[in-house]
Amino acid sequence: MTRMKKYVTAAAVAAALVGAPTMAHAIATANTPASTAGIQTAAAAKASSSASVRVVAPGERIAAAPKVQLWLTKDGKHWSTPTMANQFRSVADGNIDMSRPGVGLQAEPVEDRYFLSGVYHGKGDAATVKVETEQGTVSGTIVRLAGKPGWGAWYATSKLPDGPKSKDGKRDFVRSVTVYDTAGRTIAQMTSPSFG
């Protein structure tokens, strides 16, 4: 029995020593000199930009905004809002010309905000989406299926526009939607005819 206690004690000491370099690294990182702060800031910026991309499984529902769900299937983008459940934008029915880059826009009020979303398609790994409205630029989130299907979806929210509605009762306040790749190049862009 004494021999077993020695082995257990030796194993415990070894485990503690193995963890020591990790703790030392954590302490060194906390006290990093200012000369390397830029490197850490760049890494943090890259990590935060990757947060604007969500890779989902087919049918996996995500909370895109309060009271709004969005999910993708191999056939397209689905979303539900409090006023209209189970909406769908197909990428497989021939209504989208997948042979050239493009981005679509659906906008609908949800409580005190506008929920903006669409399907994009083109070459490259989408990293971010920027929506230019009459009130400023809004950054959105890219949602895509795993692999390289050649398309994905995006979403963002914006303040409700201040201006009056047009003759048809709609508010055309989105000026453009641009999807960028990881190098900052444009994958697809849509400009509203009202502002173009």
C-alpha cells in the first residue's frame, strides 16, 4: 500500500509540474510589454471579424435578432419573424442567376428595428457584410453551410428609417449591400436603384 501512495503522490506532483508552464505563460501574457500589444490587438481584431461568420448545419436555427430565427438548407435561406413565419428564398429554383456574383435583400420591421437579410453568391470565402443605409453603415453577419456551396446568407439589423414611406407604402432606405471576402475584396454587391 505504501508503494501505491508513492506512485499516486509522484503522479500528482508530475501533473502539477506539467501545468506550471501553462500558468507561467498566462502570467507572462498578462504582463506583455507594449511593443507586442499591436500584435495582440491584430489577433483580437481577426478573432472578432471571424465572429461575423457563422457556419451552420443544414436546418440549424440561429437567433438572428430578437424574435427572429434564420436557418439554411441545401435549397436556400429560411427565416421566421413574429409577423410572418417560415419564409423562404430559394437558391435552387432558377430565380437567382448563380453564374455571376450577386446579393439579395429582404427588409422587414420587427418591433423597433428593421431586420435585413439576404442570399449572396460568388467566388471567395465571405468574411463580412456591410449594409449602407440612409442613416449610416451597418455591419452584418455571414451565415453559410460547411464546405463551399458557392452561396450563403447574411443578416443585420438597423434602426427604423425616419423618412416617409414611398407611394407603394415601402421605405427604401438601404443604399447598398456589399459582401467582402477575408482579404477585403468584394464578392458581391447590390446598389438600390433609388440611390444608385
